[in-house]
Amino acid sequence: MDFEKLEVWRRSARLSANLYKAMAGHRDWSFRDQITRSGLSIPSNIAEGMSRTGARDKVRFLLIAKGACAELRTQLYIGREADLLEAAFAVPAVKETREIAAMLASLINTIRAQAAVDKAK
């Protein structure tokens, strides 16, 4: 399956682009760099994983994407608490990371289940 057809990839790519826009003029360069990197890691790892042929490789990269989602959510919480991010941006972004993580978990389960079926044949 082409990764571009996956809703989870489209949503995570949109979230990453929104992070870059929201952080464009941010003065704390290290925070800006870290939060945009973790956001960029999500769709990048989905794309890389879904471009692999084996289920094990796909799942490995999707798990990395899911971990990056948790990393980003942590940074959003900290950024909000430290007054580095506006609630109007951080709160919906946290919600989006939760939904993306759930979508990734579902995709991982689907790939694992299909691999088990293929192995049993």
C-alpha cells in the first residue's frame, strides 16, 4: 500500500507542517528544533515503514512513529506548561497526537494479523 493513501500518514504530515508554521518565529531554537524534529519523524517513519516489503520491518518503523508521537505529545505538554506554546495550538495538537497514535496501533495490529494469516498458509 502506498503510504500517501493512508489517513494516518496524511494527518501526521499535516500536523508536522502545522508545527513548522507554529514554531517559525519561536525564539527558543533548541525547543523549536526538537519539537519539529519529533513531529517530522512521525510521517517520515510511516512512509519508510510502509515502503518496506516485510511485515516485521513495517511494524518496526510504525512503532518508531508511534514513539515519536508520544515524544511530541510530551513536548507539547512541556511547551504549554512552560508558556512556550499557546493553549489554542497545544491542546488540539495533543488531541491529534493521541488520535494518530491510536491509528498507528490499529495499523500495526492489522499488519501483524495479516502476517500471521500469511504465515499459517
